[in-house]
Amino acid sequence: IIMIKILINKFNTMEVKVKHIMKHGISFSFSVCLFSIFLLICYSFIKSPIIYEIGIAIFNLGLFLVVEFIICGIAVDTIKKQLS
């Protein structure tokens, strides 16, 4: 719970540009995850293993992108504040 409060505090004190890029990146990652869920739902009807593998791989990509946007956003904001 403490780490979540720290992350929320970091996010609230970020620069506007970094926060804007992070929000758009997270929404893009969410749409990638939704597409993968659509593929996995199609798998339940078609039962093709290749659709399952592609759906799982795209879902992993979406989750990885969410984490990457959050970590890189915090890192860029910290570096920009240290240089100013």
C-alpha cells in the first residue's frame, strides 16, 4: 500500500508533457490488451492453437508496455527534474 501511495504521489508531481505521454501510452497498451482478449475469445469458438499462442503473446506485450511506460515515465521525469 505504501508503494502505491508513492507511485500516485510521483504521478501527481510529474511534468505535464511526461504525464500526457504516459497516459496515451497506457491507453494504447490497454487497447493492445483488449485486442488480445478478443483473440482469446475467438479461440474459444475456433479452437485453433495458433490463435491461442498469438493472443497470449499479444497480451504479454500489452502488459509489458504498461509497465514500461510507467517505469520510463518516472525515470524521464526524475532525470528532467535533476537536470533543472
